[in-house]
Amino acid sequence: MAGKVKWVTDIEKSVLINNFEKRGWVQVSENEDWNFYWMSVQTIRNVFSVETGYRLSDDQIVNHFPNHYELTRKDLMVKNIKRYRKELEKECSPLAEKDENGKYLYLDFVPVTYMLPADYNLFVEEFRKSSSSTWIMKPCGKAQGKGIFLINKLSQIKKWSRDSKTSTFVSQSSKEAYVISLYINNPLLIGGRKFDLRLYVLVSTYRPLRCYMYKLGFCRFCTVKYSPSTSELDNMFVHLTNVAIQKHGDDYNHIHGGKWTVSNLRLYLESTRGREVTSKLFDEIHWIIVQSLKAVAVNASPSLTSSTANDRILKYNLINDTLNIAVPNGEIPDCKWNKSPPKEVLGNYEILYDEELAQGDGADRDLRSRPGQSLGPKGSRSRDSGRSVLTTWK
């Protein structure tokens, strides 16, 4: 469609605005006709609330799916994972298989988790089965490590309840919701420190599901070496990798920001664990992402704040490649577009999953009909028109 794309945003980040301006797009106000609106989480909630009844026109695109809160709030993530598992069980899907102890063989990528205060009694029952375990509590509606703490005694839960000015777990009217998960106390460490992965995934459509993985993700490291000791339970520099937490530590490095690129992580793992083990690990990570997109969790508002020079370059290129896929050729959006762009415009993205291609793969249908067959990340890759598809990811 001819004409200049009209854009608006309520997020004043240079990596975002520079990408709009370099395309020659025209900035307008939110009250004018627009084609591309990069919204904050709060704005998209307001715009697409039940009260407004707003619907996008055929020439408009936003950076979130309107019901993103179903995918990003921690309590809803738990609810959706459990629902997804039950649906697969009802379908007798081999993905829902369990071992002799009742543990999922393929859907075990989330630790035992309960919602508080709603599931308090269920949590207590589980806690008493292994009273030496450590649990991690997270507020459902917060980010950047805010409000997170670890517990290993029921008395700590009761203290939290008193501190939050609630007399009982039975009353749920005004209490902030939390999730509590069994803490993974034997994490993979590098240099004795915990780390996590910040990976970027672009979803262009959910029906059918089509998503892309950005190759240039990074790892975030804790500044203090990990210890499962109870004396370190309150030391968030040991347990939480969030930059918002770690940047206040004495050992935080403001030059590299305590980060590695994912490519450096792969090289390290290949040198210490072997190439086969490393490839299997990343296949499993990719598989988890696809299953999560089918059911649950993505970050509603990944940070566009740049803490280092490399961070700024990465996020600028990330936005650039995202816009190349979402708005092909920089033209005014059209709902009739083919949402499967050619390989040459993907930049640093690579296709992670294409439901249409996967459903058309005969090998995939055969796999679904054979319960007990090796599933998930152990599946094989096929190629179709230059696009990589994991054919066994159903």
C-alpha cells in the first residue's frame, strides 16, 4: 500500500525512535490516524480494555497482542500451563505422558508452583513432604526482581502474611497475589555464579502460530557466587540475575554489565560439555519456547533500556529486524499481507516454528499417532523454502 507509515509511541527510547526515523516514517499523535503504535503495557491495557471496545483497522499494527496479560502475569502463566497440560491429557497426546512417579516426561519445564493466597493449603501439604526444601516467592504483577524473596520455613510465610497486613489466607479481597515455586537449588553455574538467558522471540501470528528467534540474545550473571546455604537466602546478589538488582552490587561491572552473548555461552558449553550436549540443550530451550507460546509466557515489556554500548547496538538491531518482519518494505500495514516473509528479510531472526508447515509434514502426523515415540527437542529438522521447521513440535 502506497504512502508513508504513520507511527506513534509512548516509550521514549532511542533504539526505537531511531528505527522509525531512519525509515522516513511520519510521527503523529495518538489522536491522529496511525499505522504503527509501539505501546507500553499500561497503554495497551487501556486501549484494548473491555470498556473501550477498540479494534484495530486493517492498516494498523501494535507491538503486543491485546490479551498479552494472559501470557505475562505469573499467576496466569501458572493457570495456563496447568490448563494446557490437562488439554493435552484429554487429547491423549504423547506430550502429556508421565513417568511411574507421575511426573511429566516432556512438560516438566516449570517447577512445582502454587498461587498464594488461593492455593495456600495445597502449598502447605506439598511443603511438608520435603520440609528441607527452599521455595521462591514472586509477586504476580511486578518485574525487575521487585518483591521476590526465598523461604525455607512456613513461619516465614506467616510473617509475610502479617507484614502485608492480612489476617488470614482465607480473605483474598485486597491481598497482592504471589506465586511460590520450588526453588532450583542446583542450577548450572559458570564461574560459580548463577545466570539466566534473555532471549527475544517475535510472534507474527498465533493462528496459525508463527514465531522467530533472535540470534543475538545474552546471559545475565549474578555478581556474587552461588551458595544454597540458608545464611544466603536473603542475599539477592546471589540468587537474582536482574540487572535492576545486580547494578547495586559492589562487584557490578558497568562496562559489560555482567553479560555474555548467547554465542559466547555456546562456545563455553561446547568446550566444557561437548557440542552434542550443547546442541541438545539449545534444542530443548527452543522446544520450551514453542510450548510456552502455545500455552503461556512471554515478557510483556522486554526492557529497551541500554545498560552498555553493546546493549544499545543489540537492541537497535533487534528493533530494526523486528520492523522489517512486521512491516515489510516499510509500507502501510495491510491485514491481507502474507505473514511469512522471505528469508532474506529476517536479519538476525530465524524461524523457530511455523504451524502451517508443521501440520503439513507427514512425518509429524505419523509421530503424533505413535505414543511413546521420542518427542519434543529430540525431533528432527526439515526445510521448506529456506525456512527451518521443527517437524515434531506439536
